[in-house]
Amino acid sequence: MATVTFLGACGCVTGSSTLLSWGETHVLVDCGFFQGDEEQEQRNWTPFPFPPSRLTAILLTHAHLDHTGLLPRLTAHGFRGPVYCTKPSRGLISLILLDSGKIQEEEVRYARRKGYSRHESPQPLYTEEDARRALKLLETVPFDQDREIAPGVRFRYCRAGHLLGAGSLEITAKGADGQRRTWCFSGDVGRYGVPILKDPEPPAEPPHALVLESTYGDRSHAQQDPAAALAAIIDETFARGGSVIIPAFALGRTQDVLWHLSALAEAGRVDLRDVFLDSPMAIDATDLYDRAEGEHDEDLLEVAQNGADPLAPTRFQRCRTSEQSKLLNGRTQPAVLVASSGMATGGRVLHHLLHRLPDPRSSVVFVGFQAAGTLGRALVDGAEAVAIHGQAVRVRAQVHQIHGMSAHADREELLRWCDALPGRPERVFLNHGEDPARKALRVALAEKEGWPLAHLPLTGEKVPW
């Protein structure tokens, strides 16, 4: 029997993973890491609900950890098949998985040294070497090119915006009744009319079924100028003698932040010497973005031609080594520190928060969605104290959130993307969204003429192809 089983991102925005099965052919769409509170992250340790060695292949929509982060664990448990991604995604996937393995090993060593783990002998979920083995399985596919994954099963990527290399997937195969059907997996849909990357593009074939993300299905993004909002925060913070900490995902969001900081520098609002990009992975990702000229939109091409490329290696101060990063903690002059991760769940930004959160002169600026249970969510919700590396930290710094910089489509943009489909789907499934967002988007889609009532799948739910 041909089936689709929803394994993750059901009622949450992490752990994206869907299993497609046709007889002995089993394909996984994404293999994402669960992020958030302890209960969510514990799900990363649960056994896979299928034998990894029986998987035929994996299709990755894009590089973010919530779509790729369990791939090293899957290969460590026996998966040996191909892992398909778009050509621009490959470099970013390599960066994020190697970094993930390294961070997990570092956090375990730190926990052992400080003794703050509840486990007597804590172990990493996987290692950097596990990630290297997984990366050997990557095979790239150009956008808009058909590829056969198994006899009678074909797929194709189209641009989704959101992140360099991000794609929506069209998968075509026969159902149990012998009828060929195309399912479209939106992946994470990006914004329209924002700089750096080309806008989302519709799939080529009318889908029988649509699996649509719903991160912001219940809201519209604030109509604010991110550069103006950022400039105001920097001005106020520098006037107090404080520094601005910007937790930003190394892939995608960091490059957006650099775009706006570069515009402020051109306007004389920020000194390039006071802006520090403190993340080796973000630095490497920025270089990959800069080299991917075929994916650049007209806005980026224009400023680059005018000599103000925000992604250029010499544009801002860069901190590759841990020693360079540590020097920033002792800096007394105001600075803008851009460091990952975007939800403050790991990476160098934790050390900056440890030092700067107690300082009422400083500011923390979140520039994207903060999942429930993350440190970032706690801070934007107004926590007066948080725990970082086992230490209690008072929150005296100003905490801000700029919504206009999200890389996810909002409700109107998701509906716009749906309107561009070459045909109305017969079935719609909403995932990658918390339940209020999924339910609100279901109502909005039901108001579209001829559209079916969308289904909100539960984790482990199986439906026929």
C-alpha cells in the first residue's frame, strides 16, 4: 500500500520529517532536529519508527537544522542510501551538520567539566565524524529538473525562497489504485520582495495533495522597516554605552542582518568597525551566499555592483577563532555582535548573553521566530532570569524582537503562494506550525473557492498516497 506518514513538525515548527512508502520503496522528506524545551529535544533520542537501513533515499528541502539535523544519527544507525538536495544547499548542509556535531561534543565536554548534566556520563547525540559520514551521501539536483528516485517515483525541486538553495518538492508516483499522483511539499516558503534571494516560485505540476508549512499561518508580519527599527535600537543602546547582541541563524538570517547593517553603514548610521560577525559557520555561509550569484536577486546584484556588497569578506569585522570571540566579552566600547544561534539554543551567542544580559546598558535583538521552550522565547516573553550553561543569569538588558525580518512567509504570503499553484489540490495537510497557526491557516484556506478543508496531521499519523 502507498502511504504517507507524518513523523515530525506536527503542531510544532521543528523536527520536520515525513515518510513516503510504496511497497518496498521508502523515501524520507527531511530528517529534522527537534528544538525547544527538554521534552522536545528528548525526542531526538527516541528510536526511529522505521529501520534506517530500509530507506531508499532522503529528500532534503533545505539546510536548516530542523530539516536536516538528525541525518547523522540516521546514518549512524544504518542508512546508506542517497541524500538528495539542491546544488546551492550542499555547502550550507555541510556547514550546519559539521557545526552541529561539533557543538554537541563541546557541550558534552563542558557539561562533564562543570557537572551540570543530570546524566552521570553524558554523550552527544552524534559526533562531527558522524556528520562527515552522512555528508558523503549527498547528491545534488538542479532546480526544475526531474529525477527518478526509484522505478516509477520521480521528484523535482522549485525555488522556495527562505534560504539559499531552499526548494519546494514535487513528488510523483502511483497510488495503491494505480493512479499517478503528484504531492507537493512546500518546505519552508520564503518572503516576496525581500533582498538577496529570488522570490518563491510555484511548482510546475498541479498537485493532487499539498503539504504546506504554517509557521505564520495565524498572522501578518509587522509592516515595519527592519533597518529603521535596528537603527533606533543601536542608537539608544550606544548612547547608554552598551552593546547590541543579535542572535541570528548562521544560515539565512545572518545574511539578512548584514544586509540591513550594511545599509545603515552606507547611511552613516553605523561604523563598519563596530560590527562583528562572530560565528565561523556564519562567516562560511556568508561566503557561500556571496558566491552563489545565480541565486541573487536584483537588489543584491545592484548594491554589489556599486561596491557595497553586504556579504563581502571585508565588509565587517569577522571573528573566526574562539580567542577573537572572547576578546569581545572584554570590550568596553559599544559594538554590534551578530552570533548564532537564532533561538539562543547554542553557539557563541550564549557566551555573549552570559556576559551582557546582566548589563542594563545593553540590548538583545531577536530577528526571527522563537520556538516554545527555547532561551530566545523565554527572553522575548519577558523572563527576569534564565539559565545559561548551568548558571542563573539575571536579565537586565533590553530585549527586542523585530518581526519584519522573518524568512518565513506570513499568512498573506502563504495564500499568495497557494494562488500561484497551477491547479487546486484535492487534499491539503498543514504541518510545520504550532496549532493556533495551523488552525487559523486552515480557516483562511477554506475560504478559497474550491479548496478542501485542510487536515492537521498528528505525529505518527498515516494517510494513503
